[in-house]
Amino acid sequence: MGDLKRVTCDAIDKYAEDLCSLGMDIWEHPELDFQEFYSHDYFAKFLEDKGFIVDRKYKIDTAFRAVLNWRQILRSARGCTM
């Protein structure tokens, strides 16, 4: 399995319980189109807590952009220090 695929699968497995909780919490707080303020904040905080750089209210108030440095994660998974 390729490094990126392995790291992705490992992360999904590692955070499976958190992801299920996230999904259930969003399900329990329904919001109308373009009024997803609760889910915006919940998802953004979840990703920030996992190391993503999150641009909240990206272009519209209920959108965000999340960026993760994959090179850093792959180096860490391989045991590299540079």
C-alpha cells in the first residue's frame, strides 16, 4: 500500500470513534441551507484540534477551508526528523 493511502487509512481508523461522534452531533443539530453555523464551527474546531489550518468563513459565512501538511505527516510516519 502506498504511503499516503496507508497514512490515510490509519488516520481514519484512529479517529473512527471521533468521526462517528461528529456525524451524530451534526445529525442532532439540523440546519437549513446556508445557515449551517453550528456545523461550521463544530467541523472547523474538530479539524483544528487534529492539526489542520482552518480558514473559517471561507468566502461565505458557512464555509471553511482546511489544509494539512501531508509531507510533514509522511515524514513523521517514516520516522524522519527533517
